Amino acid sequence: MVENRPFLNVLAHAVLILGVAVVAFPVYIAIIASTRAPFDFQSGLLPLLPGPHAVENYATMLGIGLSSSGAPPLGLMMMNSLIMALSIAIGKIAISILSAFAIVYFRFPFRTLAFWAIFITLMLPVEVRIVPTFKVVADLGMLNSYAGLSIPLMASATATFLFRQVFMTIPDELLDAARIDGAGPMKFFRDILIPLSRTNMAALFVILFIYGWNQYLWPLLVTTDSRYYTIVAGIKRMADVTDATPQWNFIMAAVVLAMLPPVLVVIFMQRLFVKGLVETEK
């Protein structure tokens, strides 16, 4: 039994409040900066109160973007990021759950070797194999396309391992009962395994959506057409101006807007996300 000590309670809450303040303060500064004029940052003083230009700054970014940096309107870049993040999340889940299903429930030669071959790719993230991956994408003519942005990032050893562990906790009696009822492999997969894996799929979706949304290096390499710029790479291009001072008020407006979709995904899927991470019994 945990003892109720007021001093420890106060200390725990103080540490939590301090942690929240450290995490939230940069976000607060970004929101404040997005409501200011460009010259407010040239004095060297950091404003801590909102300014009067919030509507103007956000309307400019959503409407016309920053032409000086070659960035298109923010709405287009956010749509590109949304398509990329959804494609990666859904593609990773679909490929991983089918791979785990085959590894756990089918008996074929070198099944264990196939699993470890998938698992060992955890040591080869996309940054390590960036050159050969880019070469393959370029040779297939997939530069400046949604397929080029998404397909090379869809395979996931982590998700395959997670689904494998989930499937291994499902009693064999459930499979035997499905066979007695005449269910084939795909019916067992569709009607039993997928519903049992719903919370794990939700947790993975949140993680993979944020992973896809925050991609920076890969979109920067495979997109040279502004119609396919993603929001994270677009923010980098806004800050990289030549012979000029970055317009931080517009850049911070873009940062705040770019933060909203992942936050909304976490908020709306929070219950399933937490349940998928902590659930142990099926």
C-alpha cells in the first residue's frame, strides 16, 4: 500500500507542473510569435503577449503562402502531409498485420528465418538506406509523387513484431473452434483476428500517423515540385531564405497549423491509443 505523504504529493505535482511548463513554453512562444508583425523580432526582445496580427498572418499562410521562399499555400502542403501520413499509417498496418498473420498461423519453410529477416531491418532505418532507396524510387519514376513519398516508408518491422506478439497471445482453441465452424484462413483473419487487434491497430495508427506527418529528410529529397511539398519540409524552406531575414511570424503560424492534425488525432483516439498500449488480455 502506498503511504499518503503530503510532502511527496506536493513534490510530485511540482515536478509535473515544471515538466509541463518546460514542454509547453516553446509552444506558447510559437503561438505568440504567430500573432506578431515581422519587425517585432528585430529588436532582440522576445514578446510574451499576443499581438494584433493573428488573423492576417494565418490568412496569408493559408491563402498565398510565402512566395519569397518558394513555398506554396499552407493548405496544399498540409494536404500533401495528410495524404502521406495516412498512406504510411494505413499501409504499414495492412502490410504488418498480414505479415504477422502469415508468420504465426501458416507453416512454411524458413518461417522463423523470414521473421528474423524482417526483425533485423529495425537496424536499418530509412536514413541508413537513403541512397539506395532514392535510387530505386528515381529509377521507377516516382519522384514528385505521392507514391514516392509514401511507399518506401510503408514496411515496418516494429508493427510486424507487435502484431506477432498479439497473435501469439490468442488461444489455439479459438483457431480450432473456427476450423470446426468451417472458417477458412481469411475468414478467421477477418472475423476474429482483426476485431481482437482493434485497439493495437488504433495505437499503431496514432504512432505511425505522427511518424509520417513529421517526416523531413525523405520528402526533402524526393520532392522538387512545389505541388508535392509537405508541411515539415515546407517550414524548413520558409526559414532558409537567401539575403533576407526570415519572416518568423509567418513561419510560426505555419508551425502552429502544422501541429494541429497530430494533436487532433491523439485527442480523438486517446482512449483506444492508451488501451492498445496497456491491454494485455484479449
